[in-house]
Amino acid sequence: MKLNIAAISLLLLLASVAEVSGNTYFDVTKYGAQADGKTDISQALLTAWEAACASPIASRVVIPAGIYALGQVTIEGPCKAPINLIVKGTVRAPVDTSRFKPQAGWVAFQHLDQFTLSGYGVFDGQGQSVWGQKCSRSKYCHQLPINLRFNFLTNSIIKDITSKDSKQFHINVLGCRNITFFQVTITAPEDNDCVSIGDGSEQIDITKVNCGPGHGITPVIGIRVNNCTLSDTMNGTATEMHFADIVMNNVSNPIIIDQEYCPHNQCNLQVPSRVKLSNISFKNIRGTTSTELAVNLVCSKGAPCQKVELGNIDLKYTGPEGTASSQCKNVDATLWGTQQPKTCAQAA
């Protein structure tokens, strides 16, 4: 009797192990995806994802090498176990996105924990079809899809991928916690932000970024930018920001706080900003500037900037107008080390 019970228990254990150790590798080509650059693989990808999402153990969804057409998709959780989406090929967005859901992005990942996106693949937004069209104060721009959206992810890693020629922003991150991006390449035309961080973002580290040409790094609150190189970029405003060990290559407005900035002349400059900026530092910033005004700290007369620190600033002007200069208004600045150009000598 004991032997029979033991045998039954062993069979149940083997059955349980067999169930847990099921398929953990989900190749989209096994679900109908074709690498012909024409056939939409959206359904194949979603079907493979659903199978992986239901797996009780960690799994991989793979888009093999090749060129694939991909429509608007949302990769969604929660899932039962960690998943690594491995993109080895190039996926291309449709040229015509008129049927896309507005503001949903091209490829969206949401409500996932312990998710990884990797594989050295390319997400090609084919943005050339819409570039150059007028967007100022137009609904048209808001309808264009962002290449990759990451919504409400936790404990996740995005690595070894390329976002190419998005029709709008390349990557949007919303409501995420403990998410890491590294070895991510973004290719785009000039006049784009390198990193732009919106309201409510906190405790963000930006390290070893090569950026440019474009608008540079435009963060908001509780951000640290370290050991980066900016080339042929413009601007970068900050509050509770810390910039350190930055190389500037032919950058316009390399160091700037501008509370009189007024896009499209939609502001009343007679009414000063009430946003108070403090605890800002620029340390070990060196290189070249394409604008004579290299350090421009213009704070609000209604709420002057406090605790602004500049140390070891060495910026050389490459243009014909003379040498690099600085401007300071309504700012309490602490200076140390090299100051080239001389900064805030008459700071208010």
C-alpha cells in the first residue's frame, strides 16, 4: 500500500513538473509572422505574447532577424512570470497611421513587472512621410504616434534596441518605477530633444549619454545628469537638477535657466513666473559653445533662484563675435574653481 501511494505521488510530481516546465520560447514566426516587410505581424506577435504571458515560469518572445511590418499594438500585462521580448529584426511602422488610436503610440508596453526588451533590433517609425508638416498649435502633431510607449512598468529593463525615425517622440515613459534604459540608440533628424523629462518625474539618473544634434537634455525635478556628451544641441532648463562631468561640442546655450522663456509669444512677461527654482548645480562642464552667451541664468524676479552652484566651468566660443560671455538675473549663485566665461560677477 505504501509503495502504491509513493508511485502515485511520484506520477503527480512528474505531471506537475511537466506542466511547469512547458514551452518558454515563443517565436512569432511559429504564429504566422513573415519577414517580408509587408505582412502585418501584429496578430502573430500578440498571440505569442498571450501564450508567454500565461506561462507560470520566465519565458521569451522572439522576433527573429529579418524585416517585418507591424501595426499599432499594445503589449499588456499583468503576466504570471517575467518575460523577455527579444527583437532581433527590424520592425517597421505603417506609413499611413490615420487608423491608429490617438495618443496610443505605435508600440505600447503597459502594466508589466520584471519585463525586459532586448535583442539589438530596430523599431523603424518611418517618420519621413510626415516630417516637415506644420505642427504649431495643431491637433495633427498630437495624433502622430510615438514609437515606443512604456506605461506603468515596474522592475523592468530596456536594453540593446534602436528607435529610428519616429513620426513624433521616440520613447515615452509614464508612471514607471525602477525602470532602466541602457545601450539604447535613437536615430533622428536634427532639432529634436535628446532627453525631455515631464512633470512629476523624480529620482532619475542620466549617465553616459551621447547626444546631438538637437535640443539636448531638458529635465524637471530631482534629476542627475552625469558623464554625458552633447554635440550640436540646444538648451536645457532645470529645477533641483545636478549636471556633472558634461562635455559640450558646439552646443548653443550650453548652460541655461530661462524663466522668461515664452514659446509662440503666448506669455505676459510683465507677470513674473512664480515657480521657485533651487538646489541646482553645474560642475565640471567643458567644451565649446556655438553661441556667444555660454552661461545664461535668467530667473524670475518674483521668485529668484536660490542655491545655484557653478564649479569648474570651461566653455570656449567657436564663433566670430568674440569670446564667450555670461548673463545672470535674479539668481543667488555660488562659484568655485575655473569660471570661463566669468559668471555671475554681478549676480542679484
